[in-house]
Amino acid sequence: METKILRVVRQGEAFSVQSAKAEGGQIQKCNIVLKELGGKYENEYVCAMLGNLAACRFYEGDVVVATLRFSTHEYQGQTFQEILATDIIKI
């Protein structure tokens, strides 16, 4: 995991997804795009926020401290990278 200071580019609406780990079989999920500080061409990350964090609302331009978990998984012979925001705090 990495903790970074980032700027919010945009955030989508929360929606329900199936989860074997969640009580009731569903969990809230929201996607957010975060960008490193410094300029126009800095790295951007498309992250998922799950559970209670998915209900938090951030706005374009907000500066946040975020802890990101990078992982990969295989599905039907293809490999996918996932970035999960495990904690985000607006500063």
C-alpha cells in the first residue's frame, strides 16, 4: 500500500455490487479519479472505494491524502490491475 497526497479529478456515483464478504451479499462501490500534484502530465489513478467510503463525496480540485492498494487478478485468461482506495481524508 502507498499513501499519497493527490487531487480529485472526478468521482462517480455509488452503486451496489455483489460481494461474498459483505453481509447481505452486496456492497456499495464508487469510482474516483485521483491525480498526483505537480502539473498537467502527472500520474492519474482510477480507484475503487468500497463500503462506507463509497458514500463519501469528494469534489473536483479537492486535495486529499489517500492510501491506495495496488493488486492484480486473472479473469478468463486476462490479467487486470485494480487500485483500491482504502482510506481518503480531505486536507
